[in-house]
Amino acid sequence: MQDEDFVNGLLKFIKKSPTPFHAVQTMTEILEHAGFQRLDETEQWPVKQQQTGERYYVTRNDSSIIAFQLNQSLLEHGLRMVGAHTDSPCLKVKPRPEIINNHYLQLGVEVYGGALLNPWFDRDLSLAGRISYLNEDRQIEHQLIDLEKAIAVIPSLAIHLDREANDKHSINRQKHLAPVLMKLPESSQEEDADFNSLLLKIVNADLVKNTLVPNAIKVLDYELSFYDVQPPAVVGLHDDFIAAARLDNLLSCYTGLMALLDNGIQQNTLLVCNDHEEVGSMSAVGAQGTFLQSVLSRFCENEEETSRMIACSLMISADNAHGVHPNFADKHDVNHGPIMNDGPVIKVNANQRYASNSETSAMFKHLCELADVPVQSFVVRSDMACGSTIGPITANALGVRTVDVGVPTFAMHSIRELAGRWDAFYLYRVLKQYFK
């Protein structure tokens, strides 16, 4: 795959994936087109310790996914695994969200993850996610929806009414973040503002493609998130950067997926993309849940064989890294400030916030040499707190050797992030080499 094709595919993937549900749906479409077979956790699997070229995938909650292909003895060769996450910080609609204030209909939202909130103001916002509804036969069904068009905005307060806005602007999550959907007419009734009723009208009308649900008679519940409708783009005087929402961590999901598909079927390879990383991973579908461990246990006959398989396996945890910001360079250790388009970053932390050690870091550096890709290292300043990834969680749960890596990024957790277009392709080349 060439750089241009890779970058265009990444931008398309991000645009089609406004929520973890949509990211998993898009990944399943790509996998099935490549010949992967869907497995169901409730059924018996046709997976054994050694098969020739078998390719499968399984999802949980429609928001986490594991894809794998087997071609060698698992007890002798183990698995080469890559881990990423499907979720990103955002604003999620509350169960009873309706707010009517001065004839404006707003929706109450809850902040998901460690979002950078200021950039959410004055953006064209749409809604996407999963709804659960009763159909005409009084059966519960679930469907993904994406309204696509801008339906809301969180307007800033004019500078004339807040003269200190540029000096000290604090955001109250309860009072200041409710998006404005519309102005209600003077004659409006209470049911005109009921969000579940509005949703039912939307999914029963042919207003937006891929949103029509003509057999829905009642919306029972939903998991919906606001997102910025501005599409991803390649930016910079020489097209050096990728600007997009949810680069953390859809970039790694797509990169791992492409590496899995493009390596041929030579090794035993696996890609896991978990939901809920941004809120601690403690859920049935998060890295602290049983999803990956449950899948791996089905590969072997007993616990001893599973332990032997894991002992000769490796995990690359791919999650974005903090690039050194030219306006805030002092926020980095002077020797560990990753530069965009200078290659992927090995993330190291003595307190095990990252799972890298000298053995796994050396392995990744050697892979970069083989792939002819530059590589960098990141250590947080000693006087600052360090974030974490699914790497230490997975390493702890499985006992698998793990290295934490990622591409340098600006504005991480903003509504629109920035990464180097060459770094994304570099990471793809290294992961492809790893899977080969």
C-alpha cells in the first residue's frame, strides 16, 4: 500500500466512524470484504491450535472487536498481537436531556473521558450512536444512526459580556455545555421537546441516509454522542499533517487493521480494539474486561496450553503520543520531545504507566530498522503526571510481553487533533513488518 492510498483510507475510515459503534461496523465491513468470517461468542468456534489461513473476527457490544488469523502452531509460535481502542473523549446525551431555556431547546450532556472542552464551542455538531427501540411486532431491536448534518451548536458567550474570557475562562460542565438544537415556537407543547419523540420522528422519516428505521414505534433507549461534522483533512503547506477528530485512537485502529490485512497469512496475528479506554477500561468490553482473555482461551485445549501460548506471544499497544508543541516545548523532557513525521514513538515510564521494557523496546527498534522507519522515545517530565494505555492493563491481565508505542500528536483529546501524515504511514510499515 502506498502512502496516498493509506492516508485517503484513514481519512475515509475516520469520517465513517463518529462513534465506537460505527468504527467497529466499518472495520467489520472491511474484514468481511477481505474474507474474514464472523464468530459469535454464544456459539462453539471452529478454532484449533493450528489451522492454515483461517481468518475470523468477533465483536462484543458492537463497540469492541478482535480479528485474528492463524497459520502456525500456537504453542510453538504464539501470537503477534496489536492493541488499540475505539473510543474518544466526547459529549454524550443524558437519558433525560431536554432543557428548555428562553424558548430554546437544548440537550443535557455528560462529558465522556478527559475531553479538552474549549474547542467544542462554536462547532457544527451532529449526533451519532446506537438506539434501542420497539418494532411493530413489539420486539426490541437495535440500530446505529448517524444524522450526519449539523443539528446543534454550543455558542460562546460574546466577549462584550465576558471581558476576561481570554484571560481566565472556566467551563462549568453542567451549565455551559448544553448544545442548542432549535428555537421552539411559542405554541409548542411539551411533547414537541421530548427527545425520544424527536428521535422517533427522525428514524421514521427519510431525512438522512442510513438513519431510516420505518418499523420503529417507540424509542426505548440510546447511546448517542455529539461530534464535529467538519471532515478529516490533510493540511500544511507541504501536506505534512492530518487534522481530524478522534485521531486518538482511530488512527491506530485503522493502521493495525491495514497491517493485519496486508501482511499475507504467514504468522499467527491478532488485532484487538477495545472500547472504554478513555474512562479506565473497566467494563465488559474494555481492556480490564474479559474479552481478549476469553477469545484466547478458546484457542487452546486447557489452561496450561493457553499459558504456553501467551508466554511466546507479543503485544504492541498502539496509542497516540504527545508530540512536542513548539509553543509549549517546556512541557516536555528536553531529551524526549517527539517530533512529528520523525517516526513512531516508544513510550516508557518507570512507574509502569506504559508497559514497555528494554526487551520489548529493543524488539520494536529492530522492527523499525527492518522496515526502514525512524523511531523516537518518549518519557514524561519527572515533575508531571503520566497518562496510560491499554498496554499495562493487557500485560497485567495476560502476562504477555508488551511495548507501548504511538505517533506524535498535537491537541490530544480536542475536538480536532493533529498528527503527522508520514508517522501514520511509518507505523503501518512497522506493524506490517511485525505481522510478517
